[in-house]
Amino acid sequence: MKWIEIITLRSLEKNSRQMVEEHLHQLFQEKEAGLFNAIKVYCHPRVETDLSIHILWDTEAQHPSESELGQQLAYALKGLGQLNYSIWVEAVDLEWPLEKVSIRPWSKHF
């Protein structure tokens, strides 16, 4: 099952990007990096202190929840400003060329 942890930070600190990079680097040194598919960091195009960190997973978990990595990162960043932490499960996988699209049954996820 493909799922994603999203940690969104609205920081009061001008150097929040640098702090996020430092925390991610430190976590990578402490953990095996092969557990997740990818980590992507997005920034708001107009508000430079707004960041969104996406941890992408592909696991056998039937009911994914906050990972240890996500929890550690959220804990490390919560002092920088307003933090939102959520889990999302992939429901539709669109690939080119597009074929008939169907949303996976919700009962598989809950």
C-alpha cells in the first residue's frame, strides 16, 4: 500500500529551511535511509517560511500510522511554529497513457 506522511510547518523563523535540512540530515545519519521511498520538501511560492515535508511509503501496513521517523521530525520542528501532521493513503494511481480510473474501495483502508 502506498501512503504518505505530510508534516506542514508555518514557521516564525526566517532560517526554518536550514533548520529542517539539518534535522533531516541528522535523522538520516541515525536511521537506515532504506525504510521509506522518498522524502520531499516543498516550500510555499510566496511565504518563504511555509514548508511541507512529505515522507512517501510503500508498505504492507493495512492501517498506516505515524512512523517513528515522522514523529521524531515533527517533535524536532514543533518549536519552530505551527505544525500540522497527517497521514494519507493513495486511492487513485494515474499513469500515462490514461486508462479507466477507479478509486480503490474505502473499506480497504479503514
